[in-house]
Amino acid sequence: MELLRVDAREPDPIVIGRAADELKRGGLVAFPTETVYGLGVNALDERAVERLYRVKRRPAVNPLIVHVADVPAARALVTRWPDAAERLANAFWPGPVTLVLPKRAHVPDLVTAGLPAVGVRVPAHPVALALLRACALPIAAPSANRSTELSPTRAEHVVKSLGDEIEMVLDAGATDVGIESAVIDLTGARPRLLRPGALDPRRIAEVAGELEFTRHDPDADAPRVSPGMMERHYAPRARLVVVGHRLGELARAHELAALVRARGGRVARLDFGGLRVEVDVARSFAAQDAEGVARVLYDTLHAFDEAQVALILVEAPPEGTEWLGVRDRLSRAAASE
Ligand code: TXA
Ligand code: MG
């Protein structure tokens, strides 16, 4: 595996050219986007896509997001481009919003996990955009971690998780948004939010019209809203518990922490200033707005994993639509297998 440093604002065209050549050869190249690092392959190369699933240990039912440089490249992959797509693309691209639309025949079924629709997005990162332009290919890229692990926000995370099995990692430092893009299904009568991102869904609704959103209920028998929206996902190695502000929850957190520590385990705490359980490693969110918290969330959880803690207590984020993405990732990380 080659680890190549590249400037986040002005990527060296020679480095980008080498990564583009690797993609054209069918290689696996991890690269930064504004959300998290992606593990890219040529979306039209079925053998490369197949290898990508294997390396990630990703279930074949979980479709991939295809990254493109601009709107025309996105439209070349889909058979319909409704008004809502045009408005969302104008408002948010390049940016952390993925649009799901009926796919054209040349998009391999493997990319969409057999679904008739494909997820597309234009990422807002100079390195990702330079790479897309240099290879002139659609790049299928899931987050560059093994399936169900935390997504990487730094090249080091990628190297640790997948370094032995991929060709190249472009290292441009920490990503900015910090959690994955919002995924919006535009194949139905109304836009449906399949996965919230860091963007307040109210801002998406202002552009796309009223949004449907049904978070998958792990106890319900109903089919999952999006294939691959597995309940346990985006998870650190440690057990993670979100602690609400009710007395019962606080008491349980104290008990859990004491129990784990009595057995010699290390406990970490991540809080907004309102969770005072005694722990071994404590971090408070510096920024208290949803975007600021999303930016550092995975990075902090990765650091706790590095510190080999057994239990992570996270103070529940505030209510409010802007927190939907952070709450979603926390509850997935907390879900038991
Ligand atoms: O921010 C992001 O979206 C990052 C960066 C690398 O772009 N990518 C990412 O990919 O998070 P991944 O594979 O980890 O998550 C893709 C999500 C999955 O939840 C998948 O189910 C959904 O997007 N998705 C992709 N294509 C879909 C489709 N055709 N229909 C429904 N859901 C789809
Ligand atoms: Mg992922």
C-alpha cells in the first residue's frame, strides 16, 4: 500500500494523476471527501467493485454511493432527473448530499446491490474533485472502513483498518464534516431521507419539499427502509451507551461505569458538560452546535478505541432536527448486535 500525502486545498496534480491511474487499472484507492474518507474504485469495473465488497467485508445487499465531478456526470448515470434533484444539486453540490435515482443500464447491478436505483453525489473536497476529473470515471466509494466499523475521518484510520489490502491512500488530513452524507431517495412520490447527515433536514426540506423519514425500528418486522442501513453500524470496538438526562439513566450510567472499572476495564466519557460520571478518559465537546459535534464525533470515538476503553458513555445530544444525524450515528453505534 502506498500512502501519499497531498495538500487538502491544492492537491499536487502528479500525485492525483498516480491515483487516477491506479483507479483506471482497477485498483482500490482511499481518498478524502468532506464527510469521511472513501474507498474508491472505478464504478464501471465490475471486478474492482467485487473486490471492494470483499475487502470491506461488506454484505452484497448494501449498495454503494457513486461519486461524480458534476451534475452532467451524475445525469449520465440515471434515467430520470426530477425537479427535486435539480434543486437539491443546485443547493448542495458539491456537498454532503447523496441522491438516489433510477439507474441507467450501464451502471453495474453490483454497485446498487441489485436495486434499480443508484446513489450519486458530488463531493466537496478538492482532492476528491481533482481525482474525479483526472480519471474521468464515476468512482464508487463507501466509507473506507470494514463493514460495521467506525468510518474514517483521517488517513491513519484507513491505514489501520484496510492498509494491508488496498493499493493507495491519499492523506489530506482530517475531514471537515465528520459524518457521512445525507442520503435522499428521489424515486418515490415524495423525497425520502434514508440516512440523515450533518445537514439539518429542515434545510433539505426547504429545497426539496416535505421529506419522509422513517428510521428503521430494530424491533419492528417491517422491511428496512434502505438496504444496508444495518442497525449496528458506525460502531467503535467499545460498548457505547448514550446517557439521557433522566435520573434513572444517570444512575444506570454510574452503575455501569463502576462495574466495568471494578473489573479492570477502562471507561470513557464524551459529554456536553452535563454528565459527571467518574471515568478514566473524559472529553467534552468544544463546539456545542450540531455541525461542530459531527466534525469531531468519529475522531473522538477512534481515539477512545486507541485508548482501548471497554465502555464509552456519551451524553445524549439535544433534541432538534439539526441533531438528527448525530443522534442517528450514536444510536447505531450503541445498538447491540
Ligand atoms: O459521506 C458519504 O456518503 C461517504 C463518502 C465516502 O462519500 N460514503 C458512505 O458510503 O458513507 P457508505 O457505503 O458507507 O454508505 C452508503 C449509504 C448506505 O447506507 C447505503 O444503503 C445507501 O448509502 N445507499 C447507497 N446507494 C443506495 C441506493 N441505490 N438505494 C438506497 N440506499 C443507498
Ligand atoms: Mg460506511
